[in-house]
Amino acid sequence: MNILLLGSGGREHALAWKLIQSPLLTELYIAPGNAGTRSAGTNLPLSATDFPGIKQAVKEHHIDMVVVGPEDPLVLGIHDFFLADPEIRHVQVIGPVKQAAMLEGSKDFAKKFMFRHGIPTARYQTFDKSAIVSGLNFLQTLEPPYVLKADGLAAGKGVIICETLENAADEFTRMLKDSMFGAASQKVLIEEFLRGIELSVFVLTDGKSYKILPEAKDYKKIGTGDTGPNTGGMGSVSPVPFADAAFMKKVEERIIRPTMKGLLADNIAYSGFIFFGLINVSGDPFVIEYNCRLGDPETESVIPRLNNDLVQLLGSVASQSLHLETITVDPRFAATVMVVSKGYPGIYDKGKVISGEEQVKGSMVFHAGTILNTSTGQVLSDGGRVIAVTSLGETMDDALAQSYENIHKINFDGKNFRGDIGFDL
């Protein structure tokens, strides 16, 4: 089977690393990929949202399956694009159609879905530029802190938590009046703050049945102790110690099953990954958000623990035979620490020479924001999040210690990382 994997981050490198372990794979192509994915397959100089270019690549390389890594192509309707074209309709696309991807593409859509189907989530209201006064009035009905969310896609950074009513009112007004997050903040949700500890739960579904994958916990804030602005993710661990059998039973009964039933009831065809962003509030799970793909950096912790042949699993999604599969998981802990560029998540440096990866032992290195300088052969930084280091260990502390030991071997000018991943577990 020839597979085209779309995306360029650490998630895609981890998926590529796993896909090439399958005897069912013939050739792997990654578009656009990064300096790390070159070791797993052939990078193609294509944007993940260049649908005509992707069609051409699919035909040229006789692609049987397209695995969509990031959210943008899904929300823009890449699955629908394939279904509508007789030349490529036969190609299996792993990822939901545009209507289903709205669970991530619009937080308002997702909230209405949850309320309609009795799925536990925070109280909220949605406002646009014409309803700023109503939004300010709603803020006054809530207790601090206050949660503000851009309705659309904002690269994981469209959420602001404000400690005071005055600050919340200012930020809410700026989000709408000044289009702080561009088109993503044409509508803004004001949400009740839920106090608890977060985790990510992942499901693979063929639209009829589903399988629960290993859960993970990621760390969004740039600074030690979860301080500073949000990032795309500074690290992750799997499994999550508090997500025991009793808690996960609640997650399945109260959230996963009602979500699957709700999709069927609403006649929304969904196949691929569902990422449940959850919060544990005094032992009860609530949904913070849905995502229509795997998370990053959670994938770098979850995929190394998955014992199954990933190509076979994804083939079962395409053939709607997922119910025949049994998920098997490595019982060890996986710990991922992200190395980022100086200045991230603000304006950050690029083009810094990366060295020392060859000295890493006992860990997996997944490239996120890297490119290869073809004239010198040097690997350069090309993003805010640059490299993820993942280790497996009998305990979480063992896995983290291994990752941190190897992070010190990888160097580039201005490298930064959090030294306290897992601190709250």
C-alpha cells in the first residue's frame, strides 16, 4: 500500500515513524514533511491544503490512502474533495468530512452539539461584533476566572483566561473589535471556568464502531508551573495516572458513547480520529473541546505506546471493519518534552543549525519545525516548536529523566524547553 501523509509537525513524524513499521506499507510520502520525516519516506514540496497539488501527487505516486495529520485540510474539506472527484474517489482518506470536522472548526458548533446530546461541558454563550454589550453583560453573571474562546481555528492559541472582570471585558472587546485571531474570532465564546486537571482522550472510529487509544496529558503554557501564554504544546505524558479504570468508564459512558450516538442521530458521517479535550472536575469528566485529529505533542507519547500495526488499523477504518480489531498498548510510561525556539510563542528565531541528534540514545527524536539545508546537509530550525524527544520508562519519572538527559545533547542557538513536564501528576 502506498500512503500519503499530510502535515509537517512532530505529530506527522511520529505517525510516519509508526507507519513504516508495517509490512503492509509499500511506499510512504509526506507532504510537506520536515527534516526528520525524510528518514521515514519521501517528502513532497506540497502544502497540506493544496488540494489540486495533492490530487496530482496521489495520481503520480499511485497513492492508496491519504492520512491527514493537521486540522486545516479537514476543516477545509479535503475528504469531501476526494469524494467529489471520480479520478480519486477510490482513495481511502483517514479523517472526517467537512461537516464532521466542524466539531473542531467551530467551537460554537461543538458546544451546541454537546448541549443537544447531553454531553457534560461548561456553561457558555457565543457573541459576534454586534453583540458586544450582551457579552459584557453575560461576563458579569460568571465568577472569575473567565474563559474567552475564538470560535474558529487559531492554531491552539485562541483561548484566553482572565483573572479579573475588567481584564476579561477588555480582552473580549479586543477579540471582536480588533479581530485578534483574524477570522477565527469573528465569533467569541464566553465560557464558565471549570476547575480541575486536563487530559486528552483519543478515539479511532469508522463511523459505526470505535476503539479507544492511550490517553495523554499535554502542557500548553510556555513557562514552568503552567505560567505564561499558551503554546501548541510543550510536552506530554501517557498514561495519565488519575485516568484509572473507574474514571475512563465515566469518560466512555458519559462522553464517548453519547458523542458517537449524537453523530449518528445528527446524520454526521465521521471516520478517523476524535480527540476529546477533557477536564477532570472532582472525579467527573467534562469536555473542554473536540478536535478532529490526533494532538501534538500527545501523538509523540501515544503512538509509541500503541502496539498495533497502524496501517492495518487505518485500513479497518476505511473498510468499516474496525470492530474486528483489538487495541494493545505498551504498559510503560511515555514522556515527551518539546524543544522550542527563542521567542516562541511570540516572534521566534528560524534558521538555527541543530546539532547533537546523533548522540541521543534510548529516546525517540521527532522533528516538528525543521528543514534540511540541501546545500550544506545541515538541519535547521524552521518553527516555534522544533524537536520533540520521547522516552519510554517503567515509571513516569524514569521516562522523563531519559528525555531530559537526551534533550541536553541536542543543541541550537536559543533553544528552550520546560523542565517540569509531569509536575502536577
